[in-house]
Amino acid sequence: MTTWRMHANAVIAQVRAAHPDAAGDELRAHLRAAYPFGERRYWPYAVWCQCVREACGLPRRCQIVKPVTELPLFAEEP
């Protein structure tokens, strides 16, 4: 586990302990406010976003796929 991930998970644990009843958008708002790495760019921000997604139970961005029927290859002909 990387240092960025360890620090992000520690901050997320603190936020969850401070707001045990928060869920969904409320939890994400608290986590957004607790961002610990300064500028929201580059690798630390990417790690933070991934840890927040895992903590909120959201899928990773690469797991979001469109159904095959929406691809232009399978579009109906006019």
C-alpha cells in the first residue's frame, strides 16, 4: 500500500468516525471538505478519488461500461 493511499484511508476513517450517520452525498461532501493533499491534481488526487470511491461503495471508473446495444456498430440501419 502506498503512502498516499495510507494517508487517504486514515483521513477517510477520521471523517467516518466524526460523522457515523453520514451516507451517500452527505458522506461525499464531508470527504470532499477533508481533502488532505493541497492542490487537487496529479497522482495524490487520483489516489484520493479512488479511496473515496471505495469507501462510498462506488464502482471504479474503468468498471463503468456502456451496454453493447449503445455502440454505433450495432445501431439499426435507417
